[in-house]
Amino acid sequence: MESSKNSNIIQLVLVAALVGAAFYIGSLSSKVGKLEEANKNTGAPSQGAEVPATFDSVALASSLGLDSGAFKTCVDNRDTKSRVEEEEKGGQSAGVQGTPGIILFDTQTGNSAVIPGAVDSATMQLFLDNVIAGKSTTLGTQEFKLEKVESLIALNDADYVKGDKSSRVLLFEYSDYDCPFCKRVHPTLQTLLDSNAGKVAWIYRQFPLDQLHPTARSKSEAALCAGKLGGNDAFWAFSDALAKL
């Protein structure tokens, strides 16, 4: 009688343990699933997205028709180091704190719209339309008013530009070649340019985030070497290729 009673108790304990384990595993699976769904919905990159792809700058330069020897010398000597630092400081003066740092500047009014990160094409178009109309932009409950970015360095002959320099609106992008959000917004900005020929020009300036992306600065220097040797078209071809890595 005592033996049978003990056996029943043991069975009950085992059943309870199995139920508890099943509940724990189910809860863990649910949490993981929710986390993955959140990343998918927000577009937040995983840690793996922060690891830059293998990159051979000399091979890329050669594929673009640049003198590989001269390019390698430029990169090895860090001939464009000071230019990267200059553009980086310019971004900081303009209030850029992260990437992509995008400012739409209306040359007629002097007003600017500071874009809140890697927005989609429709939102980018909305900002452009509102800048031209002299209106603020509302996203959800947040209003983005036009402002004067007093310390924004004006378009100059050293800048690399896509589009017509005489366009009413100048889009200044301070960017990092290893930033996943910068890669995401790159085709968005190209779409904006293609859809608004003559209205907007795109100016790319370097803003490498060393702590997050340790190889971004070398890519910035390499892109500027491409521009130094091959001009505006070579710089943009190099930058477009980096955005796809």
C-alpha cells in the first residue's frame, strides 16, 4: 500500500515537471519569435549586419577604369585623410550626430528640413514637396518644422554632386559607408533624384562613425581617392558600389 502511494506521488511530480518545462520552452520560443518579428517590422539590423563585407578597394577602382597603381598609392598614403576629417567636422558643426544625416536645403528661402534618418521614398518625397512649399512636415504626432541650419557648409567646387547643381533644393547627406541605414536610404535618395530632375541635387559628404564601424573611415578615404583620380562620376560609381556591399 505504501509503495503504491509513493509511486503515485513520483508520477505526479514527473508530470508537473514536464508541464513546467513545456511552459518554459513555449514562453522562450514566443519571446524569440516576437523579437524577430520586431526586428523585421522596424527594419532594425541584426548585429551581423554591422559586420562589413570583404572589400578590395583597388579591385573596385580598377573595375571603374581608374589607374590601380595611382589609386593604391593614394589610399596607402592616406592622401584624402584631411578631406574626410574636414567633411566630418562640417557635419558636426551642422548638428549631425548620427548617420545618415540628411538635410534638405532650399536655396531660395534658406530654410532646411532635417530628415529623421532612413525614411522611405514616400516620406522623402513629402519632405521635398513641403520644403518647396515652405511647410513643415508631420509624421504621426511629430512635426518637423523648417529651420535655419546656420553652420551648414554651402555647396562648393570640392563637393561631389548627383543632379543639377543649380537645382532649387540641395540634399546634403553626411554618411558612413558601413552604416546599414545609410545603405538602406541610398536607393531611396536615388529614386528621389530620378523623380525630381531639376528640383533637387544630392551632395555626399563623409561622416564615418569609427566606434561603430571601424573600416568606414578607410572606405571614405578610398572613395575620395576615386574622386580625386576620376572625378565626380568615379566618386559616385565607387559610392554606389559601396552602398551595395
